Amino acid sequence: MAALTARRVKAFVLRRVGKRYFDHCGDGRPRPQIAARVLLWGHLVGYLLRECSYHAIEALARGPARRNAGLARPFGDDALGYFSERLDPGPTRRALVSVLRQAKRNKAFDNSRFIGLAIDGTGTSRSRERRCELCRPRYNGRHEVCGYSHHLSLITVAGTGLSLPFDVEPYGPGDSEYSASQRLLDRAVHGLGARFADYVVVDGEYATAPFLHTACALGLHPVARLKNNLPDLLAAATARFATQAPTSIQQIDGDRVELWDTDDFDPWQELGWPTVRVLRYRQHRPDGSLCEAYWLTNWSIRKVASASLYRMAKSRWEVENQAFNDSKSRYGLEHAAHHHPQSLLANALLTLLAITLERLFRLRYLKRGPHKPRPAIALLRALRLSLGHCAHCDTS
């Protein structure tokens, strides 16, 4: 097998997103001195190496490992900041959508019958003072402003064994997670196509008639957590399932799962569905812990079995574990490399592009054959070690 180097990853990236994206990435600088493709790859290779600050990327570009990292020329952190402030997010969003559509054509999701989208909001990039229009105040227990942070909604492919985050929508003062997530879902489905995904899985705060109607209008089946914000439906489901034996008891992923499933509940007044399906599960883990939850959907039992709906519901955690946790703790989404609204959005999208390309490279491109896929840390170590390889000069 060929060595795992940054140059090899760059060749893979160029095949997936195309050279046109690197040459026409939305660079808005009026008189650029450094080619956009150089600074764009500087962002991506920095995030692949989990170097989230512009100072770290500058050190890579000015150091002896520059050529091994695939960087054509040196540059500074100020060039990265100036570039990201003027980078149009449209081409990067289209590149991410193109990568996902190509992955589906290449059968990357064929191990799963259903393809889902998981969407949720989170906070990032805390600061003590308000420094841009996207900064939202944070409050302490006495409802006093104790700092500021940025908030965004994120969407990822879920339920396929390959979580690929591919878009974000920031929201500032006066906006909300609910509104931002609806804008994000609408843009994502129109970009990917109505037939790309089968369902969207969300937390209980999205279990409202407007959001559920929006998802249905986009051709998706909503799978939403049922909580106290729908007290009548929750009370009806609790009362009915309390007197019934489980519909089925199954071993799923090593856990003993009891399932209650009925699709004839009455909808609330604002919801334009004929009936509502409610799934209750009780998950017994090997360590003795117990997890119980209620979920609602408009999918009939005839078309989707209870175990399949249970897996869809559990895929909601992929946006937490595989998207938020990874992007914040490993790839630097929590860090504001350059505190500017356009730069923050550009860096978030480039971080998702780096994560998506890394997972496709590691879990699909390198996973050809019977061997187990490499863990993410093994690929990271190989890439870092490859930066120190000396080039062999032919003196003949």
C-alpha cells in the first residue's frame, strides 16, 4: 500500500471536489497576491492535521514541512484572515453537496436501507466581549451577561454508519435555532435533491406543526422526540403503553430493547396528519443502565418496522457525537481563528469539508478489502509523520 502522506490526501481531495473548486472557491479579494487555491488548501490541510489556529497553519506554511504538506508557497496568518473574510460560502457549500452526491453514487451508503439527516444547534467560540454581529450574550444564574458566544445549526448525514456533516447556518441576536434549522434544512434538501435522504431526525423542540409540515413538504419523513412540549400526545401514549405488553423485544447492537409501537394516535389541532405514530423504547444496556424515550413520526408501521424506526431515532445522537463533539474537540470548531462573521462561517464550512473528506478517505477509499478501517488517530499520526520525510534528490 502506498504511504499515507498529505500529498496523497490532497490528490484524493482534488478528485472528489475537483480542481475547479480550488480555482473558483468564491475568493472575493480585489487584488490577490497569493493564489486562492494555496490558501484554501492551507485551511484544509491545517484542519486535517487538527491545527485550528491561523498561527499554527502559518508555522506549517513557513516551516521545512511546507512542500510535504502540499503547500506551493509560504504565507502568514494575516493572509488567511484576509482571505477568509472575503470568501463566499456558496462554492464551499456546493462542494460539500457535490461530495455527498458523489459518495452516494459510489455506493458509500449502500450498507443502510434508509439515509437520514440529523439537525441540531450548538454554541461555539466564546469571548468576554461582543466582537461581531453574530455574538450572542450568555447569562449567569442571576441573568447577568457574563460573556458572548456564537451559535449555529448543523446538519449531517446520519443512520448509514458514515456520519458526514455538510452544512451550517449561524444565527445571531434576534434569530433562533428553530428558524436557522428550518433555513438549513430547506437549503440542504434543495442542494442534495429530494430523493437523496429518506428522513430527518430531530430533538423534541422541533416537534412542532410548522417544522413537521416543512419536512414533509421537502419529501422527508420527520422522526422527532416526543417530550413535554406535546403534553396531550405524551399523556395519551404513556397511558396506552403502560397497560400493554411490548410489541416486540429484540437484541439490537448488544442491547436488549423493548419496543411499543402504534400508528393510530390523534394529531394535535395544528398538525395536518391523519394519524400520528408513536414509538416507545426501553433500552437495557449490558452495564445495567436503562434508557427510555418516546418518538413520533408519520411513517406507517406497514412501511417501516419498529426496529428500523428505533435505529432512526438513535441516529439523532450522531449529530452530537460525530459532528459537534468531533468538530469542537478535535478539529477546532470551538476556536475562532479570526473573529469576523464571514470568516467564522467560512472556517466552519471548511472544517466540515475537511471532516467529510477525511472520513470518506479513511473509511471508504482506504477500506478496500477485508482489513479493518484505520482509526482517525492512526491516519492523523501517519500524516504528521509524513511531514518530516525528506525528499530524495536525483543527482545522476
